[in-house]
Amino acid sequence: MKIGYAQTVITPSLDKPVYLAGFGQNRRAETVHDDLYARALTIQTEEITLVLVALDLIGFFQQDMKDVVEALKVSDVNLHVVIASTHTHHGPDTMGLWGPDDKTCGVDSDYMFAIKKKIVDTINASLSDLKPASAKWTSVHVSGLAKNARNPEILDDELTLLQFAADDGKPLVTLFDFPCHPEVLWEHNPNITADYVGYLRDEVEKQTGAPCIFFSGALGGMMTPDVKDHSFEEAEFMGRKLGEEGVKALDAVNSEQYSVVGIQKKEIKAKLTNPLYKVAFLRKLIPDVRDRKGYLTTEVNLIKIGGLWLATVPGELLPKLGLQLKAWMKEAGAQVTGVIGLANDEVGYILPVEDFKYPLNPFKPGKHYEETNSIGKGIATSVMDALREVIASPERESGVTSSPKNGSSQ
């Protein structure tokens, strides 16, 4: 197994208005507190080249991901790319919903063009400098930092960890995965920031001497930082605490010299029923990717790196479903499990069907805010059925497999 890594700053210039994504419209960035990044981790064996990309952005649509992959022009037929957003609420609007008002798209097309090129360059850089590596994985529960604001009794506080090391044992790259919105800072924050994620990576890199890449897990529901003041001090405490606990847990396990690496992909379809999204389509705030019957196509993946299994989902999965996925993976043989959210798409919240109740007035949703930011009830069934199928299905010992689209659900 060989490992490559690269990162690039993707912080927007403030020479023109930058609308911060998340919370509400017309949140204009005033300063840059800390830089945003595109980070790419390449994992290569004889059978597969897997690139995991993390973006400090609110979300990245599937078409944007496809633009990046098409621009790579890599001849490797076994190349597979997963691009996921950390979902920071203090970066530029890359989806369209947070412009100056509810009728104006907040996306800067010049910025989107520029960062796609930067992501391509970052991936290519990670592919160009591969080093032999061993791997180790573990997880640790870190309590007291996150809460579920929708259903407090359902909580996932598991930090999933993966680290690659050189022959001499020196760390090369560390991967962290945690299910919580990067929103310690709140709606009145005018500073561009990666939120607690930036502090987490800084702490890990200080302790290990190697770069850190972070992914958000099943953060829906609303998995949010358990803070009082929504301050940078609280963001730093949360990030550094997660970093410290993760490094300590990794130090307690040994590396494997060779790990089987594989990925299974499955396309899925689900019907868009949310009337607010339909209004957004009419106003050209977000791209309308529905087919003539009102369905959109997206994807899920199952990644295996030795005993670590990671399920990728195209949006913000609620922790109830994330915990179910982890249980299925453990039952199928995984040692350590995790969920990578907002992966190769962002379709909004993915709620359990039995909990989905669209409010009578979506502008005053009460306890059902998540439903107003979901494409519809059917997306959960599509995601969970597809992942259950690939988790249970046999696959080649190492490599890439793909499946046709699963049955549509409404």
C-alpha cells in the first residue's frame, strides 16, 4: 500500500462580497479568521487507487464532483474519488441558498471555477508523490462536546480514526471522522473559519508532525456543538480536545504492514417532494437535477481499509440511521466503523421515515426544521437499502465494484 497527500488553500478573496453559507441570507464575510482547505488523501494498492478529498465548504453538489473527476484526465481505470464537505457554516455559499436575499443565488461562479481547478490540482499532487505505508485504525467515544438538539436521547459521540505511517513508524497522514456540525460559531459570526475542525487539525498536526484530514459523520438531527457562548474559545477547546483524544487512542494501537483496500459504489434514486426546493429551482438558486418524473440520482459507497469500514452518504444523515449503519457494518465483519457525510453530493437532511413529518408551515417548522431541508421522505429508504445491500454483499478481496441503481422509493 502506498499513500499520497496534498492540500491547498481555498479561502475566497474578500475583494467582492462573500456570502457565508448556513443560518440565513446576507451574512457577508468581513474577515478571514483561518484559512479553508481542500485536502486530498490517496490510498493505492495494485488493484485500486482511492482518493478521499475533504473540503472546508458547506456542500459540493454531485455535478461539481463530476466536473472535478472529468478534469483529472487520469488513465487509471481503477481510480475512485470521494469528495466530501466538512459542512462549515462559515465558508462561502457553494450551493446557492444563502445569497443577499431569498431570491438571489449566493454562489460566485468565478470562485467555483477556481476551486474546482484547485481541487483537481490537489488530487493530482496527492497522486504524484506516493510513499509505502502501513495503517492502523481505531475509535474512541468523546463525550460532552456534541449534542443532538432534535432528539437528545439519540447521540453518537464516536470519533473514528485512521493513521498511515512510514516504514520507520513516523506518521504520514491522520484521518479523523466525527458526527457534529462545524457550527460552534453562530449566525452573527462574520469571520471565515473552518470552525472547530481547524483547531482539531492543528492539534493533530502539532502532536504527530503529519497532516490531518477531517470528515464529518452522521451530523444530522441536529448534531451540534454543546456550547454556550458560540465563541472561538469554545471552538478551540472542542477541536483540541478531539485532537488530543484521537491521537491518544491511535497511540494505543499497532499498525498493519498491509491492508486490503476496496470500495463498493451504488447509484440510487429518490423523488424530490420538498416544495421549498421546488421554489428554489424556479428562482434558479440551486440546479434542478430532477428527471422528468421528479427523481434525482445520487450515490452511496462502502469503503474498506483493512478492518475499517466507512459508509459514505450524499447528505446529512441523522444519527439514528448512522448508528444503524455502524451496527450493520460490525455485524458484517468490520472492526471499526464510520460514516462520511456530504460525500459526492449534498441532498440535505436524511431522516428516518418513521420520524419524517413535513410541517404545515415550512417557514415556522418548530421541531421539524430538518424536514424542510430534505429532498423528501424517500431519500432515507434509498440510502439505507443501498448501503445495507453493499454491506451484506460479497466483493472481490481488493478493488472497485459498482452496482446498478437500486429501486426508486417515494
